[in-house]
Amino acid sequence: MAYEVTMPRLGWTMEEGVFGEWLKQDGDEVKAGDLLFTVEGDKATQEVEVFESGILRLPQGAPAAGDVIPVGALLAYILQAGESMPAGGSQSPQSGGREGQASTASPSVTTEPAFQRPSATQTVAADGRGNPTISPRARRVAGELGVDWTQLTGSGRTGRIVERDVRAAAETMVEQVGVEMSPVARRMAAEAGISLEELAATKPGGRIQREDVEAAIAARRQPVLADETAVQVLPHTRIRQITAQRMSESAHTTAPVTLTTEADATELVALREQLKSSYARRGLAVPSYNDIYIKLAAAALQEHPALNSSWGDEGLILHGKIHIGFAVETERGLLAPVLRDVPTKSLRVIAAESASLIEGAQQERLGHEAMQGGTFTITNLGMYGIDAFTPIINLPQAAILGIGRIVCKPAVHEGEVVPRQMVALSLTFDHRVVDGAPAARFLNTVREYVAEPILWLTA
Amino acid sequence: MRELTYVEATLEALDSAMARDPSIFVVGEGIGERGGNFNTTVGLYDKYGPERLCDTPISERGFVGMCAGAAMTGTRPVVDFMFLDFILDAFGELVNQIAKMQYMSSGRLKMPILLRGAIGIGHSAATHHSGSYYPIFAHIPGFRVVVPAIPSDAKGLFATALQSDDPVLFLEHKSLLFNRGDVPEGDYAIPFGQARMAREGSDCTVVAIGSMVDKSVAVCDKLAEDGISAEVIDPRTIAPLDMATILESVSKTGRLLIVDETFQPCGVGAEIAAQVIDEGFDDLDAPIRRLNGAHVPTPYSPPLELAIVPETNDIEQSIRNLLAE
């Protein structure tokens, strides 16, 4: 092979050199180690030796004394007997660096094809299960295009199936079945096990799209639904319809956020025990926990009037009175009767009124007005063992307080871990109406009132 | 745009930063009046004086240790190793102190130290002056490892290195130092961890590092005449490594070749290949291939030296083989 003589780098910072003179002539036989030419350095002329034996050939345009030559540029060739100068050697050898020269000086442009594909007779690579081997990408593409690759012959070097084989097979499938399909449709059909013939029959001559496969899948499911005998359809009650309408209206129009906290209810439990024994002895209606929560929530609302408001299209409606609705479960469904002007009423009055409202609700004789005009709602799931939850706001109110169960558990009280009666409180508020901080301040007041009933009993 | 050599480009970034920031100083052998064996500090001594261009005796462990201390006090030392091979004499300071100091001080101390040196095989520099060693440093948590391939990247990455509060290894291949290229005027910085798309293509991805980038681009330009469309990615920094760009390219091409002059075992190519298998397995249409320099000490003899470095014909053959897989 022709050996290239190039301009050497004689110092680390040298970028180009001034050619001195040839010490051998074109056609001379040279031996490795012979001095071949000189280069003018900064201080002295340096003689450069040749590393290869052979015949020196100077191409056309070879450098002459005084020429400035870039490091790495071709200067000459050392040829073996019978060898000729590479094509392109006639070009100016000073036109570029060594890499550039090497490529222009290569014998000829290669005509080798880009891909060397194995012939069909080559052994086909196979995995342990007798399947041909397949590249991960080809396997993925086969899944996407719905191609069964186990029957394919691979064109990879070892017979491996590669992406182009799968794509070619997908093209062939179209021709064989005569069905044109989008890739998505083909994949969905493969996953659902729907044959291409079946699909083609539904749309003769047309391109099968995703919708066509979806229709075919749905058509399959239809009889299964009809055969279903365990299903029973109950007509909606009026209450269920109203509840559904109001709940979805609330869920879709409010910007609900739920805050939860835990309150120490030990003193509240003591209060209730005291009420129970004192009231019962006197034949009075004993206030329920719900009644107590209604009363203390009203006290908290007086402190935080922003929570006792409604969203109005014209502006924020601040209610002058505090009317508290409370959720009652009945056989017909959920009802929320309203206790009016709660701050003006004593706990004893609230107990009597709520007992009558609950009774009315359960006996279906509560008028429409009894459930209208609430400004805030309380819902209690404590009796079902629930702690925190996310109540849905009773429109057009701004907030709803969810009460959890009272449960005795270890808590830190006055620096000691002791058993305490704890209750979870959940406040859902409409962020359109009120921001997080005022809502949190309200819930914190409720928490304090649960922990220290004296605060609101004496207010 | 005006052209500069690779080393002029880094010199411009260094000069500009030193003019602005008096806490930057350079230490090394022959970097003062002489301007550096590779012209890395030419002209700076006259501008900034002997205190900021501090010639040292041959005592790598000593001056690297002192620079670590200086960096902890808030200065920005630039250690110029001339040939990077000599960094090995300071390996203990580097790995046990410089790379770990921020962690050990819970971030109270910074380590803004720039360690630069010429790497790579060429010009019969022989076995003590041809090392690259960047896979070793990329292996250690704490280092940023930068291997620019073209002059404009060298300037922008050098500027980023001078702003980094982490220790940076800035590694300049000897065969690139006097390559010329377009370099924008003025200050600019190229962030670490962003690869450069050196050439776009669709048939295969070639990740090339340092001196292999221009060679690979030249090969791919030639292969285009045969209808082969190869993409060349220059990661620019080994740590952090921009795997997102590599994975995106592999998802397009399905085939990956990593060309790196350094040793193959436990190298950058092994790391890239493993991450592509982790994250892009289903994109692969062929085995991942690596082309590396031979796993041997670097010989002095020019023909032997040529034989151990990946050359354009090796890269071309590797790409053709990959496409035939």
C-alpha cells in the first residue's frame, strides 16, 4: 500500500512548517531511516527521516523550497515495486490535512452496497424455543403493526429479524389480505383477536380505522350485556334525583378544598356526660353531639363571618343570620333540615328543635321550607366509625363541616402521652368564596371550641 | 465569523474571566512567562503578573493540595497540568479531598477548582504523555468532566468551568489544540450536560468523544455518498452525561456505535451502552457496538501509535458492520 509522507509536527505548538528541500529525488529508492527532506524551524533547519523503505514518488504540485505547508499535509508517497501512485495524487497535496488527503487519495469510490444482506440460504438464527431471534425494536414494531414475526425470515447478519423485515411483512399483509389498515387499528385488532377478514367484511374496499375496530369490539360485547340477568334497574326516587342534581352541581361549580384536623374532645365528652345525667333527670331532651357541634360551630361562625357566606353572581353574599343545616339519613335518602338563628338559641332549645326536625324528616312530614335557607351545614359520620372525609358543599353555602368519630387513643396532653378522646374534623370550603387561610383559622377555632367547651358555653 | 484555534479559544475565555474576577489564578509548570507548553496562558503573565500566573516546581501532589485549600477559602484556582498524565501524582488529593469536600462539609465549603491538561494519543508522546483517563474521573462522584471537540465549544465550556463551584476536569486532546474553527466573539457559556448534534442522520447513531468527533463526522459525510445517513453526537461532557439526547437519537435510528479513543473496559462506551439497554432496549434494532483505542500502554513508534487509535477507516468499517447487523 502506498505510504504517505506528510509534514511532521516538530514542536507541540507547530501548526505549519516551511518546506526546505528534498534530500532525495523523485524515483529514488529510499530506506527507512534515510533523511528525506528538510523543514525550516524557528531556529534551525531540521532534517526529516523516512519510516518506510521503497521508491519515493513526488506527486504533481509537490512542495518546493519556501512553501508553507500545514502539519499533516501530504508531501509524497513511498511506493513498493509495481505499485502506482494513488488516484487523486495529482491533486495539490497541500490542500488539506492528512485525514482529508487520505480520503481523496483513496483508490476509487466504493460501489459496495450500504447493507450486506445475507442470502436466503444462510442459516437462520433461532432462540431455544425454536423461534427466530428478533431485535427488541423489531419485536416492538411487530406488536405495533400487528405482525406475527415468528413466521418471518430475518435479514440481520446472523439471520436476526430486524425492523425492516417487520415493516416489509406489514406491507405484504396488506397485499395478501387486501385490507388497508391504520397501524393503530392493526394493533388494536391484534390485541382483541379480531381477524382482518372479519374487519374487511364490515367495510369492503375501505381503509380500516381505529373506529372500525372499536365498533367490532363493541359488537362483540353487546350480547354479553343482554345475557346479564343479575342486573336490576330501580327507578330514581324524587329525593335521589334532587340529591344527584345538587351534588353534581356542587362538584362541578365549586372549587372545593378540604382541610382536616384532629381535636381533643375529652372535655366535650365530659360535658355531654354531664348534660346526659342532668337533663335526663329533669325529663329534658338530651343534646346530642350533633347539637353540641351545631352550637359551637355557630359560635365559631360568629367569629369568622367569611365562612357564613354565599357565592352570588353580583357579589359575595354575607349572611346576617346563622342558619345551620345538618345531614339526616332517612329511608328515602339524605335530607338536611335547618336550625334557624342558632346563636340566639340555647343548647336546650337546639336539642328540642333538632329532635323534632329529625323525627319529621324520618316520618316524611317535613315541609320544603324546613330544608331551605341554611347558611352552613354540618354532617356527622362518626357513628359509622369514620374519621376524616371530604364532604360536598351544600350550595349555595360556602362551607360544610364533617365530623368524625370520637375515639380514645394515645395523645400528648400537658407534656404526657395519655389516653384522650380524639375527633377528626373535615372542613370543605369553596375556594371561589373564601381563601385557605381564613378557612383554616375557622377550623382552628372549631378545634379549640371542641377542646375547651367553656370558651363558647360562656360566650 | 473569525477563526481561532482550540487553545486560543480557551485562552480567550480564561483571559476574560481573569480580567473580571481577581480570585482566579493559574498554577502549573511553565505557565508563567513561558505561556504554557501548549500556549494555554500566552500573554497572561504580562497582564496579571507572577502572583496570578504561578510557576511551580514539579510537585503535583503539593500544588494540587494547596489549590484545594485555596479553593476552600473562596478563590478559583486553575491547575494547568500540561500533560494530564501528571494528575495521577495528585490522585489522592483529588479523590479523597477535592471531590468529597463539599459533601464532607455539608455544603459549607465550595470547591471551585479547574483542573486542565492535554490528553490523548499522538505525535509520539509515548506512554507517559498520552493518557486520557476521563472514565476514571467520571467514575468518582463530585467531578465534572469536560472533553470539548471543537474550538467554539472549548471556549463556552471553559467559561462554564470557570463559574462552577464543583471541581471540573477540563481535558483537551493534543490533536485538537491547534485545530481552527469559528469562535464567537465576546463572553458566552455552554452548560454542562448538553450534547451537541454534530451531524444529523437516521440510519445509525454514532456517539463520538473528543478527537473522535471530527473524524466520525468526516466518515459519515463520506458514507452519505453511499446513501448511508448517520447521526453523530458529541456529548461534550462525560459527567454529567446527556443521555436524553443519545436515547432520543437511538429511538430514531435503532443502532448505536460509540467511538472513543480511551480504553474499552469499564469505559464511557460501556456506561452509555448499559444506560441505553436500561432505558431504550425496545428501540434497539442491533447490538450496541463500541470502537475504542487498543487496551495497551501507548507506544512511541509512529506506526504502532497509528495502529492503536481508531482511524477513519476503522470508524467507516464499524459503521458498515453495524448497519449490516
